[in-house]
Amino acid sequence: MTSTKVAEQPAAPSDGGSGRPSPLKRLLRPNPLILLALPIVLLYLPRFVDNTTLLQQIAVATIFVMFAASWDILSGYTGQVNFGHAAFIGTGAYTVALLSKYQPDVSNELALLAAVGAAALLGLLIGIPCLRLKGPYLALATLSVAGALVQLTFIFKTQTGGEDGIAGVKTVIDGSLTNTIGEGLSKLVLGPLTFSGLGGFDQYIYVSYFVTLVFMVVMVGGLMLLGYGKRGLVLRSIQQDELAAEAAGVPLTRYKLGAFVLSAACAGLAGGLYAQVRGTVALDLLAVDLSLLIIIIAAFGGAGSIIGPAIGAYVVVLLQNYYLDRATDLFVEHPELKIGTFALLLIIVLIVQPRGIVPPLLQRLSGRGSATRAAGATMVEGGGAKP
Amino acid sequence: MSSTDRVLSVAGLKVSFGKAQVLDGIDLHVDRGECLAVVGPNGAGKTTLLRALSRLNESTSTSIEFDGKPLPDSAYATVMAGLVHCPERRRLFPGLTIRDNLELGARRLRKQPDTKAEDLERVFSLFPKLKERASQSAGTLSGGEQQQCAIGRSLMGRPTLLLLDEPTLGLSVGVKEAIIGSIQTIKDAGTTMLLVEQDVNFAFRCADRVIVLEHGQVAREGPTAQIAADPYVKQAYLGVA
Amino acid sequence: MDVLVQGALTSAVIALVALGFSLVYGVGGIVNLAHGSFFMIGAYSAYAMSETGAPLLVSAVVGVLAATLAGVLLERLVITPIRHQEVAVLIATLAVAILVQSGVQFFYGGLERQLPGFVSGAVTVFGVTLQQTRVLAGLVALVTIVTVLLVLTRTPTGRMVRAVAQDEEASRLIGVRPERVTLYVLAIGAGLAGLAGVLTAPYGVLTPTMWLLPLTQAFAIVILGGLGSIPGTVLASVVVGFLDRFVAFNVKDGDIKVGLVTVAVILATLVLRPQGFLGKVAR
């Protein structure tokens, strides 16, 4: 049974069956100008938008960009679809929160490192048994691990707070690194006087905004470099045909496990940062809803391109946390309907056109340079075949 | 020959997998009571031809008439119309007993008066081994017995046309002979057959007419004696100079 | 003794959920992540009916029918269009599970709810005192399981279902429509899961996230028994059922650790024997 990546569907027919791994993806490689423009636009946005509620939600969305991108490097690239990404996110977030609660002396930076470590370890633990799994087994295994973590929080209720979660987590303001980055950029963009004149809570929002932005640009940039480079091709070759990849000399175990751990580590970092931005952790960071939301983001953005899910995250999360609340009071009174609506939309999109929305969009934005790219890829992949 | 005696007539049948044109415009016909053999090298499209006729593969064609009507489009409807395909590699249900396998073959007749017991006896008298082992699971049978069971399963559906794909594949000489014998018996009892076979000698012994399929096209067609005497066929398939 | 009797009763209920999950995979090649939702739909529909004052038996029947109907709708509307795209089916069915969860939360809120018991009081069997509702649930489940197994092994319909599971294409060649069989199996599997939901509703608690544990358990069972294997599913249900009760009785706070143990079973099996312990046994 061959599992076909959903968002990959258009790739096969469009390349006329030449057998190269998803040329659409390379077509998709967005214009560098647009890629550079995005962070700059985001950086200077607070100068023109003074709606702090919106900025706060953009910061949250920026974190979700990291969630989605870290999901994509495993699931979109190698085709090992993770249905329990929340497990990694939650592990990172709870690590930071527990450290803040029980070891308040530990610095925020160290706590983030611990979050990365804990999530990476979990990634390794799940990754090993999942190495040989495909499709349904992997889906169910990752889904159940996330479910088990929720139960763990109930078992250690005194420590984790159970349903109530943990409040009073040290925030980005309390971290010297994060505060320096945040304050520095705030003063740069808003002007030092303006920033100093703000109230404490507004300062906190601006700091969160810029810190998340920096983390996101570094993480997404790194993942994109990886994804569009030689290693990304190897990861894709695993998705295309595992046996062929192995026959070509790809060290399958190393790459699959590596992708698992990298994905987990990035999610752990983003989760930890989220805890420091929110100041609280709760079960929503482990729930199936979150795992599905990430899949929804990737599905709408187009998996396997890093940038697709990243853009998808802004659209979906801002809709969820900001625009839907302003569209109708129904969503304010019944927040659970939001994920329900997204789920319904996802089902409809999957049935009607299972290829995601952003890929065709981006394809139109940057339609050139595919031939050279394909030729380069052949060489690169040839090189990648010998470990 | 009147058209009512024509069980199957195919015109312009094409099948392609992606860019590969596996069948490229096949014309053929099968008359009632006759056995038409399709021979040819590996990859000529023999199995694809049968799978297209039983609607397991997508295909296009100018026309396919079966039993005086256009051949239906779905696998289910072709079976119900009486075109029964005994597939390559037997394809029994290994976890079910031989009796279960055979009785499942009679599903096509479930809306008609019950003839199951009668047909089962006929199959058992044709293949006595199957009767002995009727309550064993089909997965435990030897290759030859599995082939017998597969043929028996197809016969249980009282086919108007039986498509038989490589019935002797992978069998030893002695077992092959037995299968050939029973296929001749089935033919003599009046069953119309379209036989795909790699063993040309065997095909010539059973068939009234032969089609040689090469590269998805009909290379030769004619009565068995004529094809067997054809110098090209002799050289390419019979190993005679 | 406690564990034995309770384990047997629990096993039967779990098997009720797992059997449908496994059959749908075996017959249609579909892993339905919304399978646990049928369990929830059964429980909540019965609860909703009993709230309107309907007799409990009627509520129970409505619960089972609602789950069955949900199964038909899921197959027709969601699965059929994307049947051959494995990952799309997984994602879509998970989305359905979340959709149902958010719907239930919308109508009933996140609070725990409970269905009144069909019977009340306790009964003593083999020296073990049991809630009567649990006994009733176990017995009904047991009878249903046995019936389903008999249908599968002894009737022409069951024979046809098994034929499709063993070789879908060959079944097509004898005039079976696997798509239809899949629909029926999914509908019946949904009904069975719904029945399990109804049966456990009086002693379990109803919450919008109650679908996850039965799905996880069904998965553990199917992994232990081998995907699509009927005897494997039944046997593994017994293992998981007994484990469930054993943990609940012998470990501190056992009831909330059940899911954890289930996941441990899953991961251990995946490491040791990914094809399941009965994966190769004739189905």
C-alpha cells in the first residue's frame, strides 16, 4: 500500500511522469525577494498597526508558524505524517513551565534549551518504534502518544495542575536574551521614546511580537535551507520511494530518525517559547485539537514546502484568534466551534480538491527557474546518495 | 455465421498505463462453444486484455459486444452478465474452505433458481480431489489443486464466456496434463472460453482458433492448424526452424 | 477473581469497538480515526433521548441507530470520494472526529454527563460484587460479539465479507461489490461502537473528548492482533480488557492510568513485532 501525500497530488501529473521527485515543489520554491520581504514587512508592521490585540495575535500566529514548519520537516518531507505533533509542543511548553514553577532560578534561555532537549528525547523515543511504520500505524501511534501525555498530566495533577494547567510562567520579559532582542527591536521599529512611554502590558506585547518573529525567522529560515538543500531532497526521496532511496544508499534510519528528532526539537522550542509568551500552559497544548490544527494549517498551506504551512499558519491562526471573534459573537461564546469550522472546511477541501491552497498560489508568484533547478537537483541527489 | 452465435466481439480495444500503450487497438471475436487461445511473449498484453474485458482495467474501445449486448462498464455488471474471469495466479480466498470458495463462485446466480448443489457435484466429479478436501482451507492446497479450485469457482457461476488466465503457470508437467485434460472436458461440455496461455503447445491442443499477441497488437490470427503451421510462429514460439 | 470477572466484562465491551475498526480496515483498507466518535455519538444520542424523557430502551436503540447512521454518512460523504488516498482518509477522519467533538461540546458543553443505568443495584457473581449495569453491559456485548462472529463465519454474508478482506479484486471477479460491502461493514461497525457507547454510558462519563480512549484501545487491539484479523482482534481484546481492569485494580489511581498502559502496549508491540502477534494467522 503506497501512501500518497495529500498535498503532493498535483505533482505527479504536472511533470509528465518523468519520475523526478515532485518538481512542483521546486517550482514552488518562492521568489527570494518575496521571502526577504515577508520578515521585513512583519518587522515594521508594528510601526503602522497600533492595535496591540491584533499584534498579540500575530505573535501567537508566529509561534504557530514554527509549529507548522517543524511539523512539515518531518511529515511534509518524509511523508511520515505526524498526527500528534502537540505531544512535542506540549512537552516543550510543560518543561518550561515546570522549570519556572520549581526551579525559578533557571534562566529562561536554559529553560528553552531544556524544552528542546525534552522534546528531542521524546522524538527519539517515539521515532524509534515508528521507524518501520507507515501511514495508518504511524498516524495512530503518534495520536495515542499525545493522548497518553494528556493522561500523564492528570496523573501528576499536583505538579501539572491537571485541567487548570500552570499559571505564572516566567515570560519573555523575564529572560535576558528574549528581553534584549524584544526591547532592542521595539526601540528600533517604534523609536526608543515611544517604546519607553508605553504601559507595561503593551511593552510586553511588543517584546513578545519581536521575539517570536526573530525565533520564527531563524527557525523557518534554517528549515527552509535544509528542506531546499541536499538533505531535503534525500528526505523527499524517502517519501517517494523508501526502498529505492535505501537502495541508492540513503542511510534511511539516520535520516528518518533525524527528521523525527529535528521536528520534535523545533516543536519543543516553539512550545517552550509559547509558554513564555503566554505565561501559562494548559491541556490545549497537548490536545488532539492542536495536532489537527497544525495538519489543517499544513493542508491549507500545502505540505512539504515549509513556507506553505508558514503562510497557512498566519491565515488560520489569525482567523481563529482574531477575525472570527469579530465576525460573530457565536464564536466568542462557543470557541470550540472554530476548530469545528476549520475541521469541516478541511474535510470539504480534501474531498473537493486534495492539494492545498497555497501551492498553486505560490506557483503563480514564482514560475521560473525550474529546469536549472531540476538539473541541479539531479547532481545534488547523486551526491547525496553516497553517505 | 449468425450474430447470435457470436458471444464476444471486440473492436479497437486500447489500454494504456500512463504513457505506455499496453493494448493498441485489439479486434477479436469468440463464437459460442469455441475456445479462442491468446498466445504471445511476456508483456504482450495478454493478461491486460482479460482484465480489460472483465473491467478490472480502464480501457477504451470502438465497441465491445457481449452476448448480443454492449459489455457493461463495471466489473460487477460484467460478472452478472455472464463473463467470468478466472484470474492469473488462482487468487483463491486462502482463509476460506474449498467449499466456501466454490460456493462463492455461484454468487452471480443468487437471484435465479438454486442450482448450487447440482453445480457443486459437477465440479467435484470433474475434480475429485476437491471433494476430498472440501472443508480444508484453500491456502493449504497444492498449486495444481488451487488451480482446480479456481477453475471450479469460475464454473460455479455458469459462465457464458470463461476467461482463463495462465491456468498451467508454475505447474509441473504431470499436473499440467491433468489441467489440460479437464479444460478439454469443460470445453466439450459446451463452455465458451477465452484462454490466455504462455505454453503454446498446450494452447494449440485446446484451442479452435488462436490469436498471437505481440506488443499490444494482433500479430497473427486464424484456426489453430493454420497458426501452428505458420513459419513465423513455428520459429518464434515452437522453436522449430 | 475480581479482575477475572471484570476483565471478561470489559473485554467484551472493548471488543465491540475494536471489531468494527478492524473489519473496516480488513475489508475496505480504511483506517477510520473517527471510529471512536461512533462510540461517543451512541452515548450522547442515548443521553439526549433520555433527557427528553424517552424510555431508556428507546434511548439505547436511538443511540445505536444514530451511530449507524453516522457511519453511513461518513462512508458516503467523506470516505468514498478519497478512498484510495490513504493519508487523506486519515486526515479527513481525524477532522471528522474533531468536528463531532466540537459539535458535542457546542450542544452539551464540556461537563461530564451520565446516562441513568438500565438496571441498578449490585449482583454477586462467583463471590464478586458487581454493579449490575456493568454486568448487563458485559453480557449484552458478549452476546453481540458472539452473534457477529457467528454471522461472519457461518453465513453466506459473512463468507462474502471475509472474501473481500482476503482478496478484494478476486471478490470483484465473483460478482461482489467491495464498495458496498465496505459501506455495510462500516455502518455495522459504527453501530457496534455506538452500542458499546450506550452500554458504558451509565457507568462511564460522557465528555466531548471521550472518543479518544476507545480509538486508542481499538488501535492497540488491532496492533496486537494484526490489522484486519478477526480472531486476532477478539484475542487481543481479551488481553487489553484484562490489562485495563488489572491496572485499574492494582495500581494507585489505576483508572486514569489505563490509557497510558494501552499506549505502552502499542509502542512495545510496534518495537517487538510490528505485524502484530497474530498478524499472519488466517483471518
